[in-house]
Amino acid sequence: MAIAGTNRARRTAGLIVASVLCGVIVLGVAKWPEIQFELGYAYEIGNFHGWSPGFTQDYRKAAHWLARAAKENHPRAQYKLGILHAQGWGVPRNGNRAVEWFTRSARNGYGPACYHLGWMYHKGDGVPRDDGRAIRLLEQAASQGMAAAHLALGRFYERGEGVSVDAVQALKWYALAVHFARSRPGLFDNAAFAERALAAFDALTARMDHSSAEQGRMLTPSKVVLVQVRPRHHFNSIS
């Protein structure tokens, strides 16, 4: 019943968005954060789930609607608004505002925001470099099944970037990246990381000595579903 209700809500949202995009006045419903997000996203990419008649890509309108949803604490809108500020699309380019919206989205647990902000802290890009915070953010994204985050964590452990070198830990993260890229290809664009994750897993396995490889043997992609991964800290608890 819950799934059916969600599908009905999405269909209703779709009809409302399509109406607004065509210039039809819809009483009050454009105040709903989910509708505001859908409008902003549609204007950002130039179509509404593949439907495009009646409007064109317009970053200024995208920023307007995404800002309205973001102020209502919509995590995806906060992340998208951060992207617009970072790129200067429809709004003045403003790195501080971008970080602010990425951070608010990450505090709401949105995986792509955690991933994006984690890389920023790792590189010191617009924020002070903080590898501990970067790891925690990437772990939070990884806990949601984001293959890109698993792959990044594997690289950190393999190369000793912000953590001690640990080949077995690296192999675990690479195996998880392979697993989620195969089992959830449509989640967070996981399919795009499938080949890269498998190549990293195979290359590390080939370089590991016999004893380390034996420790990691149970973490092959085919068995990795048994591994439970949870972030050590939620970003909201980080000062």
C-alpha cells in the first residue's frame, strides 16, 4: 500500500509540474517542496523526466525553484543549489554558498552531497583540508550503496591517503564497489563505475602477497554481500 501511495504521489507531482511548465496556474501546490524541487530540476536539465514541450533549459528559473525547496530543507534541492553556486549557473558563482548548501544537504544525509563534500575536504577545495572528515563523509555515502564512494575509500586505503595503508581494507571497499555497481546499477549512477571498480579490485589482488590475499579472499565481489558496512559517525554529529 505504501508503494502504491508513493507512486500516486509521484504521478500527481508529475501532472502538477507539467501544468506549471506549460503556464497553467495550479492553486497553491507550487508551494510544496517536492514540486519546487521537480520544477527546479526540470529547468536545470531542460526536460521533465524526458518530457520537454513548452519550456527550455533555464538556470535562473532552476535556481529560483531549487532555492525555494532548499529553504524548506529538501536535501536534493540543497545539493543541486550548491552545484549551481559552484558553477555560477543562474546565480553568481559563490564557493562559500556552494559549501553551505552541500553541507546542509550532507547533514540531511543525502549521499551525493556527502560524497562531493568528502572530496572537497580531502583536497582542501574551498574548505580546510580535513582527511578525517572526508573519510567520515565518504563512509556515509558508501553506507547508502554509492559505488563511487566505495571506490574512493578503496583508493585511500590502498594509497594511504588520510588513513594508514591497508590492502585488505582497500580490497573490501573495491569489492563493495563492484557489488553495488552490479546489483544496483541505477542507484547514484553506479553502473558508470563498474569497470573501474573491477579493474581496481583485480589489480590490487594481483599485487597482494599470499598472506594478505588469503585474508581478503572472503571479500571477493561474489561474496561481498555478506559484508556489513556502516559509517563510523553521522556527519550531523561532527562539529
